Amino acid sequence: MEVSDSSSRILAGLLEGRTGQQLTLSRRWRIETALSSVLRARRIATLDELITMLVMGNDPGLADEVVEALLNNETYFFRDRAPFDTIREQLLPDLREKRAATRRIRIWSAGCSSGQEPYSLAMMFADEPQRWAGWNIEIYASDISGSIIRKARTGRYSQFEVQRGLGIQQTIRWFEEDEDGWVVSDKLRQMVNFDTRNLLDDPPAGPFDLVLCRNVLLYLNQERRSEAFDRIGSVIAPDGALVLGAGETVIGQTELFAADRNVRGLYRLQQAQNADHRAMRA
């Protein structure tokens, strides 16, 4: 099932029109694999037949299924371990001191996919019950894909998914095994609120002390990437932090954020960071 240039352009236009995401060259190689499940479920013989049905536009549900299939939902627990180490070792101690009066920390996991990232964050707090006793930890997790959010809410993962990033002790402590795999404990699930939301839509109610938006912005064009930064910036606390993917940066993308001067891998609101710098020099 070879994907022609014309079919790729039609699919790219559909994806960008519905989600704002681009079907980059690095993603086009997986079109065949991504859409195979749609073809089987719909009993559509060829990709050309699928494209014809999309162009005719008689079945809006089919377009929704195609878009969902084309979205990249790659994730795993504690993905790219370094950001989680930075959060645990440097950001959370700082927030614990700054939020001592309210004992409340709010986190937004934007583009959370099937939930491994927000559940990893919940584990970080749950693994230290004495340190966070009496604190209100709120983790809001969103993704554009409704089907993937439904999976995240169930907290159900296969043996393969659990093994990606989790050790035996964490698995036993925070999951229950059944005949279909592993299920996240109620304690972790109660810490996370999942929602279907496009990053380019109106953002959730802030302020958030920490926003993780990893490996999402790289699928947006320059204009929409700038819009996404604006939306994040509108709900992040003045002294809050932003975490991006390893291959992402704010340089040349936005003037709202700048790299944290002291902690590698974190980004801060540039205006607030400059004000703090001036205050330290005064």
C-alpha cells in the first residue's frame, strides 16, 4: 500500500485543518501503518478508496477516525528520565518552599497521550508521602485525541507498556495486575484530571506552577507554535516553569519564555525572570 504524493497532501491538509499539526516528512513514513486499523475496521480495501471517501465528505466520522490514527501517541513512563530528575531534585524543592503558605501545587501535562506522563508525575509525589502530607497536588492532563484520553482515564496498561520506564517495585506499589494487564491504583488516578483539549484551544484555568509540553510543538508550524506559547504563557504562574521536549526550544519561537538561568531544561517567563534578576542586583 504505497502512499502517493496526492494522498499525502490530502491527509496532511485534513490533519492540519482539524488539529493544527503538520504531517511532516518524518511522520509520513508511518501513514500506512497508522491507517491500517481504520481500513480493517471499515472494511475498506485500499488507501485510494479511503482517500476517495474522505474527499467525498459523506462520512464525518471517518475523517475523525483518520485524524485520530495519524496523531503520534508515542509515550512511556518517565520518558527521557532527565526532565523528571530535574523536576524532583530542583523544581519541587523550590516550589515546596514558595508554596508553603497554600500547600498547593498545580501541574498541566499538555499533550499527555495515554497518560504515562501525568501518572509518572503523580508517582513522584506518592513515593514521598511524608514530604507531601497535607499538600493539595493537582495534575491536569490534556490531549487532542478523545480515544487516547479515554484510555488514559482507565489507567490500564499492557505488560509492555508498564515495563517501559517502570521498575518492579514501582509497578507492584502503584499498579494492580489482572488478566488484561496492569491497572493504576486509585490513589494515583485521583491525583490526575484528564480532558480532551487542543493546545491551540482556550487553555485550562490557571495558574499552573509547572507545565509540561513535550514533543508537541514540533508538529506545529511557526505561527501556531507561537500561538501555543502564548496560551501556555497566559496560564503559567509568574514564577512557574515550563518543560519542553529534548529537541525543542524557545529560541526563535517566542519572546515570552527564556531558558532558566540556573536550571538546565526549564523555561521561565522572560519578564518575570528579568524582574527577579534586577531585584537580585539591586
